[in-house]
Amino acid sequence: MKVNFYATLRAVVGAKTVELELNRRATVEELIYEIVKRYPALHEHLIDRQGKLHGHIHVFVNGRDVYYLEDDYKTLLNPEDKVDIFPPVGGGWRRMRSQPTL
């Protein structure tokens, strides 16, 4: 599965895109946990003190914001899916339906 990082997250990971192979179909939440496990420096950028994904982080699956997917962070991923992870960008605030605890 391809995972793309944007802006400041690219510098932390050291790449624009990484390929991750998961042993089974994972949820978006499990993918984020795996990313933080493989790139520990991302922890502070993605995860808050309560172990939840920062509300200002945007995760897209195949071009759709996870917030708008029916199962949000519990959405099952397929190996051919493309995931994009964005750090905060200027302006606005949005309320999260739910945030995964990692």
C-alpha cells in the first residue's frame, strides 16, 4: 500500500511516499499505528498526549477524507489503496467525528 506524506511530515519520514505491506486487511487506525511504529519520530506529529490522532491531521484514503468515510478510522483498507497524510495547513477548524486511540 502506498502512503504519501506531505509538507513537514516528508522531512520526518525522509521520503514523499513509502510502501507498506500489511499481513492482512487493516483499518486506517491500524495503519496509522504501524506507521508510527516504523517511523517513531512521527509520533509527536501525529499522536496527542491522550494517544489519539491529532485533530488537525488529515488522512485521505483514495482521495477521500477519512472523516467522510462511513467507518472513518475503522474503514478497512485494501492493498491497492493509496493513503495521504497531511499535517495542519492554514485556516479553518473541523470537528472530528471520532479519533483513533493509538
